[in-house]
Amino acid sequence: MFLTRTEYDRGVNTFSPEGRLFQVEYAIEAIKEPSSVEKIMEIDEHIGCAMSGLIADARTLVEHARVETQNHRFSYGEPMTVESTTQALCDLALRFGEGDEESMSRPFGVSLLIAGHDENGPSLYYTDPSGTFWQCNAKAIGSGSEGADSSLQEQYNKDITLPEAETIALSILKQVMEEKVTPNNVDIAKVSPTYHLYTPSEVEAVISRL
């Protein structure tokens, strides 16, 4: 019996003869679509999250992370570390196709950047639809992320100041965006050490330095 690609991509845990999981590959491609919604949200007072991909999937993951961080704070009287929060998100992302009632029917079609500040200092993590995460110094996600990542690698250094980081991030975003960068289509957030989403006037101040 021979199976076509269509038959292999019906199940979230069905591998092709080449060892590929098409459902995961489809989810990874979905996060690159320029039409997908990208937002920045607060997870806890010391953790923020930027997302690219399917907004409904992102909200599910963010709500899960919020519950986990609040439960941890209630149980242990201290904030959850950024790495543990990221791990909790990826644990949920890995639960698709397990066969139980609580498992997801497909991978989450969203990529996340999780930034925070805890007892270990500032940190940044990247997650993809496969449930894998990496710690990064600088990272871009979404449409145009490949070119943006290359620019970040060239311009980032460990001694960078916050104003310098703002300028570099907006300059790179300006290069990859198809429309003019304005406070109406750009959000900026920082975690230093608490989460803060910039106001339109604060975003305008950064744009004016470009």
C-alpha cells in the first residue's frame, strides 16, 4: 500500500517515509505568513512575550503561562523563572496528538519570544511549534525574520545599552517592513526588571532617533 503526502499529513503523529511530520511543518510555515497577527503581551510582572502566527493559538499558550506563573507565585511565594515559564509553555505545545481528551488536535501555529528578568538576570527564549525552545541573546520572528536575524547578529553586543537596543531593533524592523514605521503599527516592550509596554509617545520618541 502506498500513501500520498495528503494521507501522511492527516495525523499529527504520522511520519512520512522521510521521517517528516507534515503537521508540524505546516505550523512552522504558518508563523512566517505576513498576514498573521503579531503582538506583545505580559505573562507576569517580570516576563513579557512577543508572538508571531495564529493569534488564537498564541492566546491559549499565554493564558496557560499566566496560570502557571501565578500558581507558582502562590505556592512558593516567589516569581517563576523565565526558563521554567518557557518550559511550561513548551510542555503544553508538546501535548498534541497524545490520544487523551486534553491533548491538542494539531500543533500550535505560533512562534514566541519570551523575555524576562529573574534571579539569574535578564534572559530571552525562542519557541517554535515543535515545542522546542532555545535561549538567545537577540532573535527575530515572523515575516522577514531571516534577514532581521542576520542584522541582529552583526549589530548585537553584550554591552549594548537600552537606547542602543531600541534604535537597532527599530532600524532593522524598518528595513524589513513593507510600510512606514509609526506608533500605530509598532509595539515596543521592555523588561527591566518589570514588564513595560511603551506608550505611543514613547514609541514615537524611539522612531525619531532613526
